[in-house]
Amino acid sequence: MEEPRHGIRAAYTESTVTVYQAYSPALGVPAAREGRFPAEWKRDRMTWIKPSFLWMMYRCGWGTKDGQETVLAVEITRAGFEWALRRACLSGYAPGVHADRAAWRRELKCSPARVQWDPERDLRLQPLRYRALQLGLSGETVRRYADEWTVGIRDVTPLAHRVHALVTRGKLDEAADLLPRERPYPVTGDLLAHLKG
């Protein structure tokens, strides 16, 4: 069955969804150790969360890029995740969604979250035909994410390195077996209707 072009695939439970971020060890290690973001983590700037493990690997170079050496799996409440999605705006103008560019700019200015759809990645980090969700949080949404929605934080850097080592050796089946079990996220009602640009 073909993947929908704009759909969320994620590891989730009945009440939580896992998203990924990558930070320097100075921020990432304490966050994983405490299961919460430390006081040094800036709650006043936009932060992007990604439900796709492989898209995160593409973004952080398997945890090798400067300032992104610690890959975190952040488990957040589904209620919080969906709260942000319902209030999000597309990060770019989309003629089928917005009346005009001015309307999009107005929406973007007052939205506490934004969505960007980027090509999903395979194990070799090559782009696929369907898109992966990136959810940008700002203002009140960042504070809610860090202080209310976060249930736990795990350091998955060793997993990233293991998967990458297998991919490098051409052992794609073994690498695939280690990946988080991401499946289509249940989208009800109008959760994504305003975000399919």
C-alpha cells in the first residue's frame, strides 16, 4: 500500500508519541539523565521536533554533526502533540490552503507552531516520495512542550551509531530491525486538514 504524501508516521502508545531532537552533549546528556530539559535549555526560542527517526538521522548526520552529537527520543503526550498540530501553520505559503500570501503571513505571525513537510528518508538517507513531519514550536508551545508534555527523554545516540554502522557495512535488513517501530499516526477529524500544503 502506498504511503500518503502527507501523513505522520511515529512510534506512539495510547497516550504518548515519540519525537526526536539532537543537541550538544552539554544539553543532551543532562536532559536524558534527568528525563527533563535542563534550565539551560532555552524556552524562549523555536525548537523543532521530528517523529521520524530516519529524518532525524538525516538532519544530525547519525549524531555526528557539530552541536548535534546527542540524539534524544522525547516521549510527549499525544494530547500536547495534537494541541500543537491544531494550532500550527504551514511554514511556507500554499495556494490550496491559504487565500493569499498576506493571509499566510498573518496566520504565521500569530501561530504558536509551524509545520514543514520534508521528504522522508530511507536507511541510506536518500529521499522518499512521501513526506515526514517537522513540527516547530515557539512561545507558549515551547514551554508547554518542555514543562508539561514531556513524559520522558532517552539518549538514543548509541542506537543511531549501531544502525549507521550496519548501513555502512551494507547490512540493511539488520539495520532495519533496530529501527523504532513507526506506524501511521491516527489522524482524526481535521487534525491535518489545514497543514497539507
